[in-house]
Amino acid sequence: MTLQTVMTLRLAFGVWATIAVAYGVAWQLSFVAPLFTTIFLLFPAWIGWRMASQLLLRLSGSLLLGITISEALLNFPIICILTYALLFFFIYYNDTPLAPPFSAMFMTLGITIVPMMGLAGAGLPQFIAMALLLNFAIALFFAWLFHTLMPNSLAAQTPAATEQQKPPPAIVLPEKKERIRMALTSTIVALTAVTIFFSFNLIAYAFAMIQICFMVGAPNAKASAQALKENAIACCIGGLAIIVVFNLLVAVPSYDFLLLLTLLAALFFSRRICSGGPMAKSYISGFTTFLVLLGSSTTVDKLAIANFYLRIGQIVFAGLFAVAGLIIVGHLLRPDRKRFPFSLLLKMR
């Protein structure tokens, strides 16, 4: 087997096994576990229990902060906004290649979704936090299991592949001033989005708020525009796939048939993801979109098509908001920006 085949099978069967257990046992928010498993199986090798424990601690800390915000700060808007400003700046400033992978995403998820659920009712923040933590731990276990059962060593080592294995380049961090400016830009845009969504109690559209916070992590308008394009393509791919699967499940509402369809879908997406083509990133997001829509379509009485169009709208809005926000705030904070020559007006008088 080639390395690409090993990675494809590991990703497909690892996610499929998580789906089988999660949907079979059906614990709280079980559809989240395959999402986390997908993230950890995308790595070429197991991240190690030390890195896994660091991610678990960061997620736990962010969930605890989210519960604290929900219980103590939501009734005090000024204090809540200042707290979010400090938390976002800390997350974005420390989001460097030296940090644990996806740690910024997990921390952002914890401090945003938990307080947002607190607006829906008492007790929900604690419920959401415990469910996310449980699914995260289960996903880590499945990722470790399939990295162990299907390691890269199963692939035949060809001379060409051996020559391509080079040490990773040295990590060069931006200057401190630039990191502060970039983190401040991201913080202002994310804080504006959170303030709007919390102020108008937009719980049904929390996905858009989270997407904005993720997109502004790279304070570059072009990067966010590219993210918008990739997410829109991914949503179309995942949405079309779930529409087909949903209609087949309506015709044959069986757990065994669900496993068959999800296995075929996992193999399809994994093959496209591991091929390394120009659409690989879009298929990664498409796979996660498929898993999200699969969970929302099987746990609540809503049509997958309605979820598909709602998700498309939220992604487009999040992308436009992030791009516009980064352009405006980036221009205002850019040190070499051209200022209006007010001195000329004084001389004209």
C-alpha cells in the first residue's frame, strides 16, 4: 500500500467507527465526536498524549471560562465585553506555529458557544460544556486507536518518498509589534461580532458568529476572502452529499443503512482529501459540513435541505463580515496608512 492509501483508509474507517459508536449509543451531542475525530486523523501521525492532554486542558479551561461568563458576566455588558476583549487578544496573540494545533479554534469555541447557550436557558452552559468535553475525549481515543492500528509504517517506503522526507523548516515568528497589531485587528472584529450576536440574542445563528471568530484568526482580508470561497464550495459539496444521504435514509430508515451510507461517504471524502489536489482543503471542510448536517438532520425534525441553505447563508454572511471588518480595522491600525492632511486645511485659512 502507498502512504496515500493508508491515510485514506485510516481517516475513512476512523471517522466511520466514531459515527457507528456515537450514533449507536446516542449520548448527548454525539454527532460532535466524529467532527473532532476528523481533525485529529488529518494529522499524518498521532499527536502524542502530551499534546493531546494540552489540548484537553485548553478546551477545559475555555469551557470553564465560558461557564463563568454565562453565569456571572452576561448581566453586566461592559464587564463582559472587556473580558471578551482580553480573552480574544490572548487567543489570537498566542496563535502561533509553536502553540498546540487547533488550540485557538478549541478555545474560541469554548468561550463563545457556551455563553451563547446560556441565553437560551438555565443549565444549558454546563450541559454543553460537559458534552463537548466528553466528545473531545472520545475523539482523542478513536484518533489514537486508528493511528495505532493503521500507522504510516504500513505503507511501502519507496526511494522517491524517502528522498522527499526533509526536516521541517525553522519556525520564524513575526515581530512583536506586528503580532500585537494582528491580534488587535482580529480581536476588534471578533468582539464586534460577539457583541452584535449577544445583544440581539441570535442563538439560532451562532454558527455564523463562530465562523467569524475562526476566520479573523488570520487578519488578512485576502486570507478571509479565500476562506469564504473555500467554505462556500465546501458547504455546497457537503450539503449536496447530505441531501442525497438524507433522502435515502428517509426511504430506508435503518441504523445499518446509515452505517453503509456514512462508510461510502467517508471513503469518498477521504480519498479526495488525501489525494493532495487543489480541492483537498475544500473537501476537508465539505466533510466536516457533511458531518454537522448529518447530526442536525438526524437529531432534530428538520429537513437537510433547509439546514443546507441556512448554513450557506451563515457562511456567506460570516465571510463578508470578516472580510469587511479586517479591511476597515486593518486600515485604521496600519502604521503606514495615509492620514488626511489636516495641516493643509489650516494653511488654506
